[in-house]
Amino acid sequence: MGGTTQKAIAAMMFDRAASMWRRQGYAAAEDGVVGIDDAYRHCEQIMRSQARNFSYGLRLLPAPKRRALSAVYALARRIDDIADGDGPAEQRLDRLAAVPELLGGVTPARSDLVLVALLEAAGRYPIPLPAFADLVDGCAADVRGTTYATFEDLVAYCRCVAGSIGRLSLGVFGTDDVEKATPLADALGVALQITNILRDLREDRLARRVYLPAQDLERFGCSLDADADGRFSDPPERLARLVRFEAERARDWFATGMRLLPMLDARSAACTATMAGIYRCLLDRIAADPGRALAARMSLTTREKSMVAVRALVQARRGRGG
């Protein structure tokens, strides 16, 4: 069966689950069939421990939206962990292909706290669950070691693994114009993913993964060949020009994606601005010192991330008259 057909089937299964959960899920939660509070606490713990950059933004949301996004993230994290896990590639691909089937039942197993929480969230908010099919598809590309010939090919991958999260998040945030807001949420995901790729060039290369387009590598005379310690063999000045070139592309995607903010309520806008702001600061730091970024993974300090969150909240409130 071709990849496109498999993806369409997965999307259909996610869509069926969404419709079914919105009809039955919230009522089941109210009847006490599942431990909703425990399920959400489990998802929030996953978020706090494994997605620290995102957690700064989520703190600015009201509790129901924060909990719902934690459930979305927890399933996304599970999908990503399958792709990055140990074992033969075929086994991981089989596990990824089975993810939509987990959502196909009337209710998930009570022991699966992530799906229990996501069921309740999907009953409260119009979360576009078929976007998880894109995430599965992108993670499967990681397992296969897919490389990208052109920047357009890379963008398609970024839309799968990160644009999907933007679209899922938008379902929780809410907006009066979903049709206009969706591509902007998608664009913000692309910007974040390109930043991730630039941040992780060294460790991805050690894992035998190359995401930057072959066309761009050829343009700048780079191969991204590295030794066992992750030291690149390309001339540093060429690598620096390559990194700055891709960083400028990411800035363009940020500029597009940030047009989403006025379409959100103040706290959702502050949450989004915090996530984007942390990654934009990281991108600027990478572009300012590509050599350092290529030698070790860069990050912002806790204080720097907190300051981004505070500025985002203040600006969001000012933009809506307090």
C-alpha cells in the first residue's frame, strides 16, 4: 500500500475518532468512567519534563486549555518517541502505523491516560485530530532516514512534524476565522522546526540524519560530513554561511506565522508568542554564532525563557486594552 493511501486512511481514522469522541467522550468523563484528573495530571507531567520550551507558554493559558494542550502534546511525544526509539526500523514503522488504530475505539483503555485525556479534550474543543496523521507520516520519514532535495521538500516535512502541532494547538486556542488562521499556525510550526534543525545539526548528523536540502548543501559547498565526535569536515566559513542562509528563511516563516496572534484571545496569543519568542531568540543566537551552534546544542536559560513569557503576556494584554 502506498504511503499516500496509508496517510489518507490514518487521517480518516483520526477523523472518525474525533467525531465519535465529541458525541460520547465528554459524557463518559462526567459519568466517571475514566479518571480524567489523573489523566490530565499525567499529560501535564510529560509536558513539564519533556517540553520545557513549550511549558513556558502553556503556563499562561487558563487551566482547561492548558490541560487540553498537554494531552495533545503527550500523544505527539509518544509518536515522536516511537520514531526515535530502539529496535529495527520496520518494527518502529509498524508501531507508528498502529497509532490511528488506538483512537478507533469507542473509548480508550482506562490504563492509557494519554488517550483518556485526549478523549476529554476532543470533546471540549474542535481539535483537528487528523493532523496527527501528518505527524505520524513525518516521523515515519525520520525512521526511513528520508533526505530532502529542495527547500520545498523540507517545508513539506516541517508541515508534517511541526505544522501539525500548530494546527492541533489552534483547535484548542480557538479563533473566529479558522480558514485564515490555519495556514498561519502551520507556518509558525515550520519556523520552529527549521530552528530545531539548525540547533540539532550536530546531534542529527551523529544519528545519521541530514535535514538541510541537498540543493542548499551544494550551493554552499558543504557535505555535513562529520567524524565520530560530531566535528564537521566542511570549512567553518561555508557552514556559517549555510546556517545563516537557513536562519533567514526561518525568520520569514516566523514573520508569516506571527500574523496569527491578533486572531487569538489574549492568553492564547501570549502562549503562542512565548513559544515563538523562545525559538526566535534561539534562532538569533544560532545565526550570530554558527560555529558555537555547530559545536554544541544551544539553549536559553530559565531566566531568559521566563522573560520572554513575561514580555509576551504584557504585550498581549496591551494589544487588547488590558
